[in-house]
Amino acid sequence: MNLLILGAPGAGKGTAATAICQQLGIPHISTGDILRSAIKNQTELGRQAKALIDDGNFVPDELIIGVVRARLKEPDAQHGFMLDGFPRTLFQAQQFTQDLKQEGTSIDHALMLEMTDAAIVERLAGRRVNATTGKVYHLQNNPPKVDGICDDDGSSLIQRSDDEPKTILHRLSVYHQETEPVVEFYEKLGLLARFDGSSKPEIVVTKILALIEASSRQSV
Ligand code: AMP
């Protein structure tokens, strides 16, 4: 099962992808997580990505396409994957489709989480994360038991540098301009399935798993 999860920043892609991948036994490949980990480990990739991410801009297409190509060659991705945060531009989508075609494979579903801009701003402004594990909280909707501390391992929770209010608005405008054409691209290919990102995460996950199961039954 080769899956993509699409949607504006804050639409709940990471949360849904984590749960779905656990169920399906496929790796959750988040390009944002790969880049944040490169920044933390001070690699050359991290050095190239840091200022762009902090300002809410995209890293260059060729760079991220190379990252995804390398990741998909790893053994755990040979029997399916869930890509989160990629493709994010029409060029990435076209190039990636070609890459998969050359490997004799393709995407099974592009899962789109829809949300209004107002709901996105509210969700991102209140988002706090465990920088080590990536676990996500929300100040109002999903607070930790102790203010500012992760329930799981006691680490301090941080606000992502690109979740600052002025960067959120910029990321949303980049999303509308650059990533909405990707949604249309998969819609034209007949691969797009839309879900309400403002629903509770467990409802979104149940609906997505139902779609995947129904389509797997059809193809048997
Ligand atoms: P995310 O965690 O998916 O919101 O990604 C965080 C940031 O990483 C984005 O705002 C971009 O700066 C960068 N990034 C992640 N994936 C991509 C991609 N496919 N293309 C370009 N930039 C990306």
C-alpha cells in the first residue's frame, strides 16, 4: 500500500499518518521530520534547510526529491509507505510519479485532510511538541497533564519555530499557491480521497482505514 497524506500545515497529517501506519505496518515518512532531525544533527542537509524552514519557506524541489528517493530505497519501504509532507509542489508530484513509474509502481491513494484557514491558524498557534519524539499536544484541545511537560517522557514541550503566528500565515499562503495544484493533480488521476481534518483524529483514522480496506477488497 503506497499512500500519501495531503493537507495544509496543521490539518492533522502527522497524527493520522502515525495511527494508520501502525495499523498497516508501513513506515510513516514525514519529510518535515527528516529535515528537523537533520537540523538537530547539524548535517549538511540540515544546514541547507534551517533558514528556509524557520521562515516558512519550502526547501528546493531537487533537494527534497533526493531525500525521498534515498528514504524509499531503505528496506522498510519496499512493501508500502505513507508519505507525509511530500509532494508539496506540482514539480515534486510530477517527478515522483515518474520515479514510481520507473520502479513499476504507483500511488494507491492520496488522502486529503481538509480544514478552513481559520481552524488551521487556531490549531497551529496552540500546537506544542516534544522535540525528541515529535508527540503533538494542543494548549486547549489536547493539553499535557502538567503544563509544558510531555506526559510520556517528562521532556519540555516546545513551540515549533515555524508555528509562530506570522510564519503560520506565510505557510498557509505558500500552501495555497504551491500545494493546492498537487491536490488537483491527484484528483485528476482519480486517486484523491477527501476527509474532514477538523474531526477528531480517531474518526479521521477510522474513515481512512475503511476506505483502504474497501479498496483492498475490491482489488482482490
Ligand atoms: P512539515 O513538518 O511537513 O510542516 O514541514 C516543515 C517544513 O519542512 C516545511 O514548512 C518546509 O519548509 C519543509 N518541507 C517539508 N517537506 C517539504 C517538501 N516536500 N518540499 C519542500 N519543503 C518541505
